[in-house]
Amino acid sequence: MATAAQGYYELYRGTSIGLALADTLDDLISSRRIEPQLAMRIMQNFDQSIASVLGEKVKARMSFKAHLDTYRFCDEVWTFVIKDVKFKLDNGQFVEAERVKIVACQSKEKQQ
Amino acid sequence: MSGVNAPVAAPTNIEEVEQLVKRLYQPNSPKIIQEINNQLQHLQLSSDGWQMADTLLGSNDSTVRFFGALTFQVKLNNDGPSLDHSTAQTVLTRLVFWLVQVSHDRDAMVCRKLCSALTTYFLRSPFIWKRPLQHLAMSLQNGNAVVEAPVENSSTDISMILRDLDSYQIITLLWFSSTLADEVGKVDPNTAANAQMHTLMETIVRNASALMQHAFTNQGGEETNSASSEALKCFLNWVNYAQPVWQKKPEGLEVLRALIEPAAHCLTIPDLQRHSLDVFRDLLESYTTFFQPEHLHLLAQIIDTYIQPVLLQGLQDKDPEVLPYGQMVIALGVATVTQVVEEPTNQYGSINMVKLQFEILKAPGYPGDDDELSIQAIEFWNTYIEHLNDQIFSSDHDVELPPYLDHSKAVLTQVVELLWAKMVIPPNDVSKDWGSDQSDGFKDFRLDASDLMLSICVCLGQSMLKQFIDMTLQSLHSKQWRNLEAALFCLNILSENIIENQSSTVEDGIRPIFSSSLFREVGDFSQSMPAQTRRTAIDMLGSYGQYVERHAEYLPDALRFLFASLETSLCNSAAKSISSLCSTCRVSLTSELPGFLDQYKRFLKSPTSDSYTKEKVIYAIACIVQALNPESAKVQPLHALLENIENDIQAAKEYNDAGEAGMVEVLGITALKCLTSIGKGLQVPEDVVINIYEEDEGVDVARDRFWQSGEGQAIQERIMGCFSVLQIVGAHGDAIEAACDVLRTGFAETEPGPFVLPPTVTVSFMQQCTLRTPQLETVLSTACTLITQHSRQNSVQIDAEATAICQQAVLFMQQLGNPSLDPGVAQSCIDVFGRLQDRYTHIFIDEASPIATDLPSVLNFMLQAIEGVEPFPKRAALQVWTRLIKPTTNKISDSIRERSAQIVVAYGPQLTGALIRQIAGMAWRSELDYICEPLKALVMNQPATKLWLEAAMTNDSFPCVHEAVDDAAKRRFIQQIMGLRGDLRKMRDVTKEFYAACRGTVLSYNRS
């Protein structure tokens, strides 16, 4: 399995669950219940776990239609900016958004 | 065993330590085990730990020896980096000595632990262990630990030494080699301290390779097969190590690549086949580029000769053991997809592979139940079509299409047929035994297959549509209902692609389905047929609504079938399709309206009429009403629809009198939800045609007035009358939410209509609420939406109503006192003031405003919210303050602008104090970005901000922070903040730095 040395994307740290983890780790460090090094390691484990859980456990899916405004592929990361987006969810519900940015990274645990 | 439960005393000699270790591994109460553990840990960490570990390894008891090895490892982890040279050499020699002994005794558990301890020595010792494998091999050959120094200079080829070792000694070396690769792989190679260790691995890999080569080539007996099996694990660990570290060091990789052939030979040995399949699949999936074309060719040959027969037999027998064989084939297929697609005549590279992939899909069994492989085979076909579509569509239009395209299309046509066969639902006698796992697995397969079909459709297009239409008609003709269901399901998947393409070819293509006897057959409820087939046929009407809209001749058959289905177990699907079809084809259905109203009335008496079906069908009818012209034509049908709702409300009231609370809730809330559905149905569709050449402007004026007087007003009054149901269900959150939904349906409209109620209705609804009203935040949010809708250009300004809403919000704030008592309500109340910007700012700011006297309490409430622990009121308050501080760009009067500035100056010190306390550690890290917004606004707009910041830093209320943050650090922070005027990104960085310093936590969790 990939390790800290191999590295996982840190992009999920900006999600609400990633931010909540950082807040909690701050609390534990401030109250001297854990060392900063352990907190960093926990955060790295989070990067690994969230990627595998989202990949393996999440079954929900949706489709969307939109106008492609901008796209680029840089450092193995695709970025799409789409406009007038209409998402169709699993239950047939629609959600609309004016502008959405999609950041897509290599999903394999071990990047080749 | 008498001593098992005795209290745990500190051991005084090595015999007592041994006893304690044995007790640790015996069943005991958690408390005793914890006490023993504490005692032993204390000894492990003491200065006598080394001696104790060495003595314990001499015990006859395996668990005691294990604990001895563990103690060495613990000591190395803790004290390893500070060892002097002589101690380090002694430790290494003792560990090697014990490994030789234990390997001789064949004690696997202790042997593995010693390998881990030796790896820890490699990682933690300050002295380099240059040739660990050579050292261990020579020691094993010698039967005792040899001195390390001569080993370093030894020119003896390790292969020569390995020949003298028995299988178990080889296995011991493989365990060490495997652990070494695994553990060193976890060490970051990008730091100077670790770089040397990783450089050493480039040398060690040569010995490791010789060792694995030895194990792979000496196969035959049971023990040598075990060595090969361990060598496979070792091989996997070394490749996993090499992948990220040796990307730019081909020498090391080549050493490992040379092992692919001998390792692949394990695939041909029955006893090793299973394990080697897992290893090769793992490598193919995770590190495809490790394999060169000749390796992939070799694997394809091995599959053909050794894997294929087992796979085919296993597929026929539905043997679960066949899974790894199939997975290997799929993994190789994905890894070689370019060859599979582009060299269709290549026997091993394409023909055999495609044949095997077909066999996997052809195998008997249902995906999710007794067929696991089909689900995984989809990954191969996804890769296949993705590659093909890339080749077709990424090239320029004038470039010729790839020569293999026709062959690929033929392959895909077969795939489509096989997928369709796999998607056929099981007969009842099979599915009745299914649990949720099987059902979910089958559904997942159908969804994955659907996505694959959509990708294939991009390539096959029209021919794929024809394929499904033929399948549908054949199944219909032969009355094979399950096959029919699968074909309809596939047509539904393709509906969007088909509908978007309005060409006559496609339109003609789908025509045979709608002009067939399909809907008459499925609508004939005297005929025995799986319910799923009817359900999928119903879904088809929803999916092809736009097609039916263009071909109104098919509507009567379709709707007759749907309304007939409403009174069966298919009611939910039918209601959904009716709603979708009537919404899409509203204009074509206006003549059917009276009939639909009658059918709805009859349906209400059916046992299948529940909240969901009623809402859907009433929405459908309301959509048709919306299409009527002129507005007066809508009045009668609306009266008829409202009558049904009023009947429900009346029934709820009667149940209330009878004390049947359950029925009151169901009927009351359903009535409000149905009312919302009517409102939504009456909303003008987004794609409606606007006649910009309308000659008679009087038509608009008449419509504007219609709903505010006479017949139209009567409808509105009847709608408002329905709110009386809140008298009996107002204590339920769902009812309040439903009532808010009714109000909101009118907000979205830009033209007057029956649900575009006067703003006073929303205000008076809000005024009837108290802090105890459930879902009060929904009511407040509805009021916020009203203000926003009336803030748009060309909308009517509603000063009086907005003021009344503010007054009510102030009342709630005052009653609440503290935002954290009800964060939801607090946030919504603060949001009300946020929505006043910019059209209604004067209500908040003007001295003459009715809420002017309450302004201090509102501002204090928002300061409290900033200092509270609840994140949402805090964010809302920070936003409102930011807007208050930043001068608005819109036109507002000078007096309002001046008054805003006065307020900010008056509250500046308090606000700055609150922000600084948050930044000094009272907030969460995740809130800092929000806190920076008003801080930036203050720095940019208020000259006194620096003074306020200095005062806040020296104030007694400044929290107790980490000792590293002294007065100089505080001054530096203020200087930085003031110096970064307007640069929000840098301001956030500086703020996070100060926050981390105050809390004594890390600056950032990011590596970079």
C-alpha cells in the first residue's frame, strides 16, 4: 500500500470533515495530549483513508449537463470550469448551479 | 495456573519477569493485563531493558522469546539513535545470533519478530549496516553471528552462500528482506537524513534479488514451495518500495524486472498459482509500467495455457474459487488495452483476451449473487471503450478513422448483447431467496452496465439503438417479459442521447416501440407479467416524455396505461411518470383536463392514494392547468383541485375532533404538500416562449390584475384559507415546512399568478410564530427569500413588510438572548439583517426607522455570535459586519452612508476585540478565513483600526496564549496585518501563523 513517503492528495483536507479533523487535532496539540508529529501522521492517514473510502464505499452517483468554459491538464490534475450546470441525482432530483469547478486527480492509490 | 489472578507485583529477578510475560499472554481480566503490561513496559524502558531482552530470548518458552525480541525492538525505537558504536555492534551481534538460533529451531513467530527488530536496527541505528542480507546469510551459513566488518568487505557472491542454506533459512532471509523493503518504504526519501538509507537500498536490492531468484528457481518440495511463496511476497514488497522511490533510477528497477520471469513461473505451479495470481494482479493494477511488452506477452501465454482451462471450468461450475483467475485476466486486459484494441489479429495480445472477456460475461449466474466476475469485467470494457472513443474523437476530422474500428464495433455489438443478457432480472424463484446484499449487487451491476452502455453508444450510435429496438420487439412478440424488461431498461438508459438527437432517423428508429402493442400489453393487468416489466415500461414514458410530446398520437395509450397502473402496486412509478409526462406535454393535454380531474377524484378513493402519489398526480394536473389560456380558463379547474385539498383539510379537522392524532397529521400535512405541488405545477416553465411582438399590451395588464380581483382573488383567498389547517397541525415541523413551501412557490414567479400572494401573507405567517414554533428557521429563511426577491431590479419595494420582518427577527433575538441557545434560529435572524443590503439598508441603519432603538441589541447579539462556539451564527454575523464596514457600491443616501460609518466607529473597538480574541486561539482554525473578512474590511476602511488592534492585544480580555507569543510577537502581527492592506490571501496566512503560535499548534498540516 502507498505510504506517507509515496503521498496521497491533500485535497480532501479542505472538506468539512477534513477541516473538522484539523480543528480537533489543534485542540489535542494545544492541550498537549498529542505531539504535532502524531497530528501530522493522523492527517496523512486521513488523506489515505478518505480517498479509499470515497472510492470504495460511496455508491451514490449523479450525472450533469453543463457548458464547458475552461479546461486544463497540469501536473496530472485535470481542472474543468463548467457553467449553467444541471445535476441529476440518484433519486431523479435536479440541482442547479451557475458555475462549478471540477478538480480531478489520478485515483489509483499508487500513481504510476 | 494458581498465580493467574494474583496481584501484579514488580518482578525482582529474570524468573519473575518470565512468569509475568507468560501471564500477559494468558486469559485474564483487562485490569490485570493492563497492570502486567505497565510493569513490563516499565522494564522495557529501563536501562536494564537490553539485558532483559537478551536473557528472555534464551528461554524455552516461545512467547517469552517473542517478548524478548519485542523488547529489543522497543529499545531500538526509543534509544536507537543515541547508541554508541560499541553498544550498537553488540546489539546487532546479539540479534543476529538469536536469529540464527531461532531459525535453527524453526520458531516462525519469534523469527519474524527478530526480522522486524533487525529492520528497526537498520532504520534507527546511527551506524550504517551496509550489507544486511549478506551479513545474515553468512551468519546463517556459519551457524553463529559473524562479525559485520569483514562482511562489508567480503567479495563472496551471496548466491554461493545461499546454496549452503536450507529452505527454512532461505525463508528467514526472505522474511527479513520483505520487512526491510516494507518498512524503509515508509520513510520519506526526500529528507537528507533518510537519503543515505535509500541509497543503500540500491545496493541491497542486488542481494535481495539473488535471494528471490534462488527461491524461485529451487521449487519442487513442500518447503521449497513455501520459500517461493515467501519470495512472491518479498517481490511484491520490493516492487512497491521501488515504484515511488526509483522512478528515475532504472538500474534498481531492472534488477527487479529480471525477477518477473521466474516469479511468473509460479503461475504455472498449482500450489503457488493462487498466491501468484494475487501478486501479479496487484502489480498489474497498481504499476502497469513495471512490465515491459515481453513480460506482458509472457503473462498472456501463461494465461492461455495455465489459467484459461481453470477459469472456463470454474465459470461453468459457478465456482467462487474462480474469482482470482478472472481478476487476473481482467487486470492483464486493462494493462494491455491498447494492444487489445489496436491489434485485433494478435492471437495472444487481443483475440484470446477478448474471447476470455466474452466468456466471463457469458458465464451462468446473476451478478451480485453467484456471479462476481461480470461486475469486475465492466472495468475492462470501460477501459476498452474509453481508449477507442479517445482514438476516434481526439483525432482531426480529416484524418482517416482507425483501421480497427469496424472490428471494434463488431466486438462492442457483442458486448452490448452479453450485457443485456446479464441485466435480465431473475425469475421469482431465484430472487425470493435474495437478501439485500444480492439485490444491491444486482442493482449496482445494472447501474455500472448502464454507464458502460452510454459510453458504447457514443461509438455505436444508431446501430445500438436498433439493436435494442429489435430485442424489445422480439421479446414482446415472444412474450418473454424479463427479456423485454432488460431491453426497455437499456432503451431508458439511452433516452437522453436519443431525445437530444432530433434527427428523423432517430425519430423513425424509436417509432416502432411506441406504435407497437407494448403499452396495451403491459396495461393488460389480466396478463401474468413481472411487476418490474410494467414498472420499467412506466419509466420509459417518463424517459421519453419529450419524444411523446412531439408525437401526441401516442399520449392517449400511454396515459391510459399509467392511470390504470395508479391503482396497482406500481402506483409510485406511475405517479412519477404521469407527473413527468404531463409536465412535458402540458400543451397537448389541455383538452384531456376534465377527464383527468375525474380520474384524480376516483383515484383519491383508491387505497394506493397516499401522500406521494397524490402530490405527483395533482402536480401533473396543475401543469396542464398552467398551459390554459387565458388566465380565466384556469379558474374552474383550480377550484376543482382546491376542493380536493379542502376535503382533506376538513377530514383532518374531523379526525382532530375525534382525537385521532395520527390521521390529523397525515392528512393535514399531505394537504399542504399537495397545495405546494399545485403551486409548482402552475409555475411558468423556464423554456416558455415569450412573444416579444405582443401587439396588445393590455393582455399583460389584464393578467396582472386578474389574480388581484374578482375570480382570481377568490382563488387566492381559497389558497390562503388552506392555511387554517395549521391550527391543528401547526405543532409539527413538517407542517410548518410545507406551509413555507407553499409561500415559496409564488416567490419564484416574475408574473402575477394564483400563488403569487401578497407579501403581507408571509409577514403575518411569521408574526404568528414564536420561539417555540418548530422549524422556525425555515420560516425566517422564507422571509429572507421574500426580501431577496423584492430586492431585484424592477421588483416592488416592500419597505413596510421588510420592516415588520426585521421587527419580528429582533423580537426573536431578544427572547433568545444568547445565540448558542438555538444556533439555527440565531443564524436565520442574523441572516435577515444580511439580506437587507442594499435596497433596505435604511431599515437597519436609519435613525427614523422603527427598529432604530433596537439596533444596539441587534449589534450586540451579532458580537455575541462572533464570540460564541456555534459556527453558523458566527459566520452569519461576520458576514453582516463585513457588509456594514465595506462602503456599498450601490446608490444609498449620504445620510445612511454616514450613519453606517458612525456605527462602525462606535462599535469598532468591541468588534476588533472580538476578532482578535478569536484569532488568538478562541476560534477554530477552520473559521479563520471567515474572521479575516471583517478584519480586512476594517483595515481598508477604518483609520483607527491599528489603535483598536493594539488596545485589543493589551486588553485584560486577551486570552491566555502560548508562552512563545510575547508583546513583540503581538506588535509584529499588527504591523503585518496593517502592512498587507487589501491582500486577503497573505492576511489569511499571517493570521493562521499568529493563531498557531497562540495555540501552540502546528502552522499547517500540509507537507508542502
